[in-house]
Amino acid sequence: MSDAKVAVITAGGGGMGAAVARELHQCGYEVALMSRSEAAEELALELGGLGVRGSVTDAQALEALVSQTLDRYGRIDAVVNHTAHPPKGELLDI
């Protein structure tokens, strides 16, 4: 395993999420990306990172992202929760 810091980025397949992933990669981070499309997997391949298909609205997909990231890198140093989904629940409960 590398000593590089590891960032997990949701909605990391395109737009701002992909830009953040590229910037963090340029700064020496390993990146683990999640997207509902195959875009995260494609960008992860380009950056030498991990790509997982899934949505932040799916608890099992999030667990898989964390588990696969820890299996591959042994750590998570940063999380960029870049998603357009509002949290579910009552405002005062969130």
C-alpha cells in the first residue's frame, strides 16, 4: 500500500466531481470514485484509482464504496460528498 492520501468522491464521474478527482490526483491523492453511470469507473481507470457504480441514496452501494476503498488502500483521508441529492428526512432530524 502507498503512503499517499486517499479521497473518496461521490458523483465523481463527470463535471465538478471529475474535476475535483483530477485535481486531487494531481496533488498526489489516490481517488475512489462513485457514480450512477460507468463514468466513475472510466475516470478511475484513467487516474489509476477505484471506480464503483452506485448512488449515495443506496446504503449498500455506499458500504461497498467504503469497503472496496479500505480493501484497496487501507485508509480514507478525505471524503468529497459531491451529490445533487438532498438528504432524506425531516430537516430538524438531519
